[in-house]
Amino acid sequence: MIKIPEIEENILKFWQDQDIFKKSLEKDSPKGDYVFYDGPPFATGTPHYGNIVASLMKDIVPRYWTMKGFHVDRKWGWDTHGLPIENIVEQEMETKSKKDIEDIGIDKFNESCRSKVMMYADEWRKVIDRFGRWADMDNDYKTMDKEYMESIWWVFKSLWDKGLIYEGYKSMHICPRCETTLSQHEVTEGYQDVQDLSGIFKFELEDEPGTYILAWTTTPWTLPGNVVLALGEEIEYVKVESENEKYILAKQNLENIFENKEYKILETVKAKDLEGKKYISLFDYYLDKNIENKENLYKIYLADFVTVEDGTGVVHIAPAFGEDDMNLGKEKNLPFIQHVKSNGRLTEDVKDFAGMEVKPKDAPMSTDKKVLEYLDKKKLVFKEIPFTHSYPSCWRCESPLLNYATSSLFVKVTDIKPRALETAKNISWVPSHIKVGRFGQWLEGARDWSISRQRFWGSVIPIWQCDKCEEKRVFGGVEELEKISGEKIEDLHKHFMDKITFKCEKCDGTMKRVPDVLDCWFESGSMPYAQMHYPFENKEKFEANFPAEFIAEGVDQTRAWFYYTHVLATALKDSHAYKNVIVNGMVLAEDGKKMSKHLNNYPDPMEVIDKYGADAIRYYLATSQVMKADDLSFSEKGVDEVYKKVLLILYNVLSFYKMFEKGEEDINIDKVDNVLDKWILAKTEDLKNNVTKAYDNYDLIRASRPVSEFINELSTWYVRRSRDRFKSEDNVQVLKVLRYVLLELSKVIAPVMPFTADHIYKELKGEKESVHLEEWSETKQEFLDQKVIDYMEQTRKVVELGLAKRAELGIKVRQPLQKLEVKNCKLEDEYLELIKDEVNVKEVVCVEGNEDLSVELDTEINEELKQEGYLRELVRTINNLRKKTGLTIGDKIGIKYNTSDETLKAVFEKFGEDLKKQTLADELSVSDDLEKVKVNNIEVGLGIDKK
């Protein structure tokens, strides 16, 4: 019994014992270097199917180009910085806030992060190795390595020197728990539909007591920070009376706002007439405070972003908590009230709610409810409106984000965007629609990139600033900092760098490092340079091979790693960073839901490998839509199908060959005269040709799917139709052909099914130590005969029609018939012989016709045909007895029989020699007391003896 997982384990041991991967890197590479960039994963968890899909793409492509004559470095990398690690340590240390970390000590916190980074590295190595991916995990790079981090400094300094980094004060999303800003991409990752609370609030005009401007907000917690109200100049407003109070709002939304309330329109009001009017604040916390531009506080302004799509046509403006609000604040010189700290808690100024979290993770509406209750007691709430909307949360800790005005360092992406769009035209995408779709549209809408993070475990921002004159100095390498500081630097992390100070050159102040670290995507986007410690080392090698030939990741990376590497390459090198991209989709559970350990809704990858082997999973994934950015609902049944319908069939073909091999066949085929040999050789070259074109175009599906069809045809048509030739003494040509085909097939499947490929290659004693040290096979044009392929396709179509006609008429295939008439068929005699044998007819007649290809059978069965039918039934029955007895092809038998049926008697007498030949028997005799079996419903005594 074939046990594929065990065979794969043996191949894996062979690779490891003989250093086959290393040898593949060291073999001749006449075509030079082929560079691919491997986006580093986190080692904070065990590999899942998403990692496996990405690893598959990153293994198939390098294997192919290595066989094509290139040297392909496959350096593994680890993403070691950022919130994923910090969150693990925070949970362990039971910290609740950023301040807790500072109290514990940043040095202790960071060293704990360092200790957790590689906690699952051994599990990763185990899975990656067993999955068959070749990657250099012994000489890996880590984003926390000093060399990697120094290259990050070079990237930052290069952007700084180009004037592409600036400090800005903008409204951005922050995570109150992590107390840091998030990039545009990180925010988009965390949106989800949530239940929330909104309200329409009453702002009383100072000069018209009893008249209220109605404003709607979805963030009641921002109301203490209200500065002004904004109206739209082109919007038509009305003043209405209801329940002895007067209200001003957009006319268009009147009926919706006053639903179930009686009202009377008093007059139409122009927004221009309301501009500049003052109103009474909902809260009095800031009336006595010394605030810049206080004269503009609690007034009505006009703004072009106000619409009537939702709410009342009036917008409450809090410049500290929204981009439009902040922009209006700058334009109109409005006061700036930031009544919430960066940790998401209300300041002491907000006396009635001081210290409360505005958006607690466990109860996001709790503070909004308290604000509503407070204002309701003051009769300043017109209406409370629960609603569902899409709201962002932190992609790591899942805390609700806040739109918060804060300072950050930014990369001027908008300055280089025209070039980034231009250089992006040189990138080839699979699937192609992502180029102008998901990636292209994201690039079109790119904003300046916030790169500073108020965290601890990451690459530091290499800026030192004077504590007196605020002079800045940016470092692009360690040596420069060592010279000016007099310190020997071994580690570039925050808890070491923050201790390094030196005297300001312009005054007597002290230069201290700015406290922030870099966005981890800045590190990932710098990977092409940092993995090689460029430009400090490998300068010539890097520049000779930039941009990379290939990268691959999931569809989510179109707005992340793909994007950031492209932006930095455009800024640094005025180039795209990579030439070819394959984008995979998400792997979901079989029910279409997200895979979840908690739900236990997917099979463990290693258990599936242990059951079916890695190649079954590899081929299943490589031929699925996940290779073209579509989602895949992972099905173990799909892997099982590959195991049975692809791998087992191929292994059985190999076993069949091994039964007959003489051990002296070579693959030098001088002359081929059998049409089946001509056809399988043509199909082999056609397969090689098509797979090569597909791999050259990075289309893994089109490179992989034809393999299963080829294996099926090899087994069910070529080998089955050639069985008698294999069994004959004159079987040299057919053995040569099958050996050649299997060897060529082992090379074709080597990138996608590396274990199976090497097993076949070794069993056939290929010239090299491993198939993975072979060169990619060039198509042999002398074998690629399209005419033979087309004729055989027509032959098989005729056979299909003929067998379908037999089934329709209820005539068994083992019963010979006299004639098959085929209309619209032009085939040579050797193809007609195949049809005769397959459909079991004495002759095939091709006739002209005006319609499509069709067949008719002569169904008249004479005595001779009847006897031949019985012969076939007898052959099948005896061979089944051989099989049940456990006999092999080398075992001869004697056949014993007795029957009273005249037709069967005639068959034994007339076709005895044929019967012996077809059942590997050398004796046929009559005997009594035999077990009774039925042949065509006729009872016959039948038995066999091993000789």
C-alpha cells in the first residue's frame, strides 16, 4: 500500500541529510541572480493556512527560477517589533495603560518583548520544513537586529535630506489604550459595524432666548469640546415653533426630525443671516479659561462640508476631534479645546465627567449615555437616536479608535504620488485587475503617511533635539552617532538610545532623542534595503538586483506592505520596488467563516499533512482561486480529492512502470512508431510548453491545473491502452517512453509538488542527486506534434460517443459488436484501431455527413461475437481470482473448469490459447468439484492453481 506521507518524510530526511537546498543555491546559475523579497511574518503565533498559502507562492516561484538557471536567495525574515509583541507582554505584565509600562520601566518592558519575539520560531520551522518550503532560516534577518535597524536609520535620513519628512499637527486616529497614532492603512483594517448612540442637541441663541439651533452628532462625548456650529451656505433653513420653543434647522430634514411632533414653520432663514451669531454653550467648563482666539468661541460659521444627507444641516465643530473640524478651525482662527487626553480619558476641566473613558472597549456607549443624561436634565436634548454605523477599532487590541488632533512626523507621500503612480505602471500583477483596482485606487488616494508612534518596542526615530534651542540632528548610521556622543553603540532600541545625549553645537543645551518610535510598516517597507544592511554592506549586489523580480502576499497587503515598499522605493530610488506580484486571497473555514481556534472550525495544518502529505495540500491550494486574490473556503475533502485523483494515480503509474523496468532504459528515444507513444510524447511537450508560459507569467493556477489532467490521461489512456505492450517481450520502446515521460513530469511538477517530484526522479535514477538540482526542461519540438494531439482528441471523443451509445442500448463493453459507423470523422488507421479496441467493435467506418460528429452501432450479435463476449467475461473473472489470491504479474497459473453450457464449452475449446495468454496461464484443463461462478448469468465451475 502506498503511504505518501511516509514517502515525503523520507524525501525530507534525504534533503536535510544531503543539504539539497544548499546545493540548489550553490549550483551553476548562468543567468545570474533572481531576487524576490519575502515579507516577514510575526512569530507570535503558530502558522495558519494564510501563512501556508503565502509560503507556497514563495516556494513555487523560486524553485522554478532556480531550475531555469538563476541563483535565488531565499532569506527568511521575522517581523519582531510593534504592537503584536507589546500586547503579549502587556497581558503578561497585566498593564492597563501606557503609564503602567513607564512605571514598570521601559527597559524591562522592551527586554521582555525581546524575549517573546521568537517564542514560536521552532513551530514555524517545523511547519515550513514539513510543508516543503525551502527557506534559509539559519541566516534569517530580524527587524530588531542592529544591522536591520541601522538601515532603517539610513532610509529615514535619506527621506529627511530629500525634504520628504515633516512634523505636522493633524487630526488622526489614535488608539487610546495603546496611546499611539495609526496610519491610514491601519485604520481601514479595523472597521466594523457597531451599535452606537447619537443625539440632536439644542444650542440656544444668545440674542433670541427660547430659539435653538438643532445640531446632530454621533459622538456626544465630543460636546464638551464644542467650539462653534457650522451651517451650509447653500442649504435652506427654517425657523419652526413646536411646544412653545423655536428651532432652526435644514428645511429638507424637517419632517424626519419632527416625526410624530406638531410644528409650525415661522419663516425661512438664510444661513448668511445666522453667520456670526453667538449661542449658549451646552457646557460652561471653558467660559472662564484663558483660551487663544476666545473671541470666536460659540459662534455660528459657514462651511462647505456641511450637508443635509444626515442630521439637521448643522454640524457641531470640535477642532480637536475631526479633520474637517480642524481644517475649519485653522481657516477661521477658532479656539482649540482638547478635553480628552491621548489615553481616551476626559480631562479635569470636564468636571462632571473627569477621568471617564470616552469610548471604553467593554462599554463603548457608556460615556455618551452619561453626557445625554446630563444634558437631558438641562432640557438640552431634542432627540436621542440609537444607530448602527461602521466604526474603526485598533487592529491589534480592538479598542475603539478616536479621531484626535495630535502631532506626528509625516512622509510627504502626496509630493511623490505622481512618480509613484508612474513607476507603478512597470509592475505586473496577478490577478491583473489589482493593478488599477485595489492597489491603484489606494495609491491614487494616498495621503501623507504618519510614521511616528508613541510606543516602546520598535525602531527609534533617529532625531536628537536640543532641549534649549530646539536644534535637530538626524542620524543615518551608528558610526556618526558614536563619534559625536563618544558612546559605543551595540543596540538601537529605545531604552538604550534614550540614554545617549550630547552637547548642542549651537548652544550649551543638551541634545536628546525625540521619544517616538517608527511605524512598524516603515520597517517592513524598508525591508529590501535593511535585510542586506544596505548601504553599509552589499551595496554593489543590492544595486545590481533592484528592483526585485517578484514578491507575493495576501490581498490585505495591497494597502500595506506592497504599498509601503513601493512608496519608499519611489522616494529613495525613483523606482518601483518589485516587478511581479502574486496576490492571494483569504483562506476561510469550510463554512465560509473566518478560521478561528476558538470555534475549532478548521483542521490543523500539520494533521492534514500527516494524513495526506504536503504535496496534496500544495496542489489543492495552487490550483484554487486563492492564488488569484479570491477567498477560499478550505475543504479537507478537496485535499482528499487531490490525494486520490492526482497523487495516488501518479504513484500507481510509477509502480506500474517499476513492475516492468529492466533497469537499463535510458531516455534517448531514437524512433517512435506507435501512435500512443507519439501522442504521450506530444502531450508531455505540450504540458511543458504551457506550464513554462504560465510560470513565466506568474500564473500559478494555469501552471498547475494542467498537471492533473495530464496525469489522468497518462494513466487512463496511455498506460491502460499500452498494457499489452508492457507485458510483451518487445517492450523496450514503451518502457523508454514511459520513463522519459515520468522523468520530464517530475521536473514539471517539481515547483508545486516537490516531494512527489523527487521521489519519482530518484526511483527512475535521474542523472542528478535530486530533481531540484536539474535544469528546467526545454520543449522538444520534434516531439510536439499538434496533429497527433488533435487526432487523438478526436479519437477519444469518438470512443466517448461509442461507449455512451452502448450504455444507451444496454450492451456491455465486453460484448464485441460488428461495426461502429462514425459521421464527420477523418482519422488514420492507427487511430481507428484504438477506437475498435476501446468500443469493442470489429470495424470502424468513417462516413461523411453535414452534422456534428456522431456515431451509430451495428447491434446484431452472431454466435461468433457472442463467444468472444464470453471470452472477455472469462478473462475478467479469472484475473479477479488472481487478484483475490494475491498473485503477481510474475506468477503463472493453471486454469481448471467444467460447464454444461455449449457456448462456454466452445469458448474454452476455440479460444483456449487466448484465454491462457490474457490470464498468464500455461495450462487449461477440465476438472470436477470446482467452485461455481457466473459468467453472463451462466453457471460455470472455475478454479486456478499457482504454478
